[in-house]
Amino acid sequence: MVVNSGNRPMVNGTLNEFPVVFDVHSNADFYMQISHKAADSARIEDRIHIDSFGISSPGQVSSLGRDSAFVNTLTVGKATFVRAPASVFETPSDYNHGMLGLRWLTGNHAVVDFAKNNVIINPTKSSSQARREALLASGYVAIPMQRSAKDDRYYILVTLNGVTQPMVVSTVASNTLDTEFAKRAKIKSIATGETYGGPTGTTGQVYEVNQPVRLQVGAASLLIKQAIVEDIYAYSAMKREKKQADQTAGMLAADFLITNGAVVDFGAKTLFVKPGK
């Protein structure tokens, strides 16, 4: 785990034998992201420019934009991936950094274990079943995740103070409540004095919930120690759905997953959490 705009599970890898540190990032719908600097160092050529995208600083869209490319060899742990697709754009970082996104996670049936700090790639059916049985026997609850056709992310339904809406399951960063959801659930927050800056240049105020709250997920009562509150639709420059039930309530992120000893099984589309941790 590394703290960089919130907690992030990171793994070491290589691009064409050039070392890169990757976020394991389920809130990103691509296969892999790398910076232009890392792409240059790994000698990734034949890039195709796509559009203006990326963050050089909060609220500042990178002048380098976004490219697409293929990497000859991507190595993560003992696994090697040939002709791996990459999205090339900037994120604030001081080191050779990239992201392994949702398409990599689902394509390899990855299991991200926040209790043991490891990532399992392409587990066998028997090992997946054995893991499920062991977790349930030790007091874990299995929560089905639904993959949205709208934005290709995984959601679970949560209830906060009687208000029920879907929330994104994100392996990275800080827990986030959407401003409208927090207002409906009557959650008090205070201004942090900070602003967010989205990858398309949008900015806005960031607030903070400075006391623990509990979410109801099915029969499980799960703790959120702290969360930020911001307009998640403005951050991503997305249009808010008209129906309240269709609106995203926010993001259950690495902070929540660590607190609740989570195991996120993308192959089985299941979030395992241990209430009371």
C-alpha cells in the first residue's frame, strides 16, 4: 500500500523490461495506463493520439493529451502479457508510475486481498471455491457486485440513513460520497479548503465527513471511518441521471476495503468483507 491521493495497492512490473510501479485500479475502465515519460523510457512507439486528457496539476489538463499504444511485453509478478494495450496520459506522480485498470483485473479474474496485501492472477476454480469457503467460515460476508454497462465499473447497493443508491467499488484512494447523496442522507460535512481537479479540467470544493458512519449492505453493517464529499459527476464531467435510484452515491475505496478486511474477487464478481473489523 502506498499513500498517494489516498491509499493505493501497488505492484511492481515491467514494460519491455523497464521497471514501473502500477496502481491496481478498479475505478479505471482501461486495461493499463502509463505516463508519456514511462512510455518514452520503455521505448513504446507507434502511439496514436486520441484527445485532450490527463492531469498535470489539480484543475490543469496536461498539454500532452492522451495516446493509445500497445506494449510488446508487460510483466506483473510471474505473469507476462504480450501486446498489452496501453492508454498513455499524465497523472500527478514523482516516479515511474502507471495503472492496471478494470479490463486487466477482469480479464485475469484477479483477486485483490486487502487483508493479506496480495493480488492473485487467474486463480483456478478449485482455489477460488476454497477461498470463498474459508472466508465465509471465518465470518466474512459475500456481497455480489454488479458491473454497469453505463461506465463499466462494479457497484453494490448501499443504504445510509435510509437512502439507498449504488456505490462504486474502487480499489484505490479515499472513500467519497457524492454531494447529492450526502445531502439526502443528511450527512454533515465541513469544508477542507481544498479543491479537486478532474482529468478534463473541472474543479470544485472538497468537503470532509469527520466522524465515522455506517453503511448497510444487505444484512451487513459496515464502517466508514472517514470520507470526503464532492460532486463526483462534475469531477468526471458526466451528466447526472434524472432518477435518484440510478445516481451513483459515491465510491467505496481503499480506505473502506482496508478497514473491513476486504477481498475483492473480480472473477467471481464478489466483494468479501468482515463486519465488525
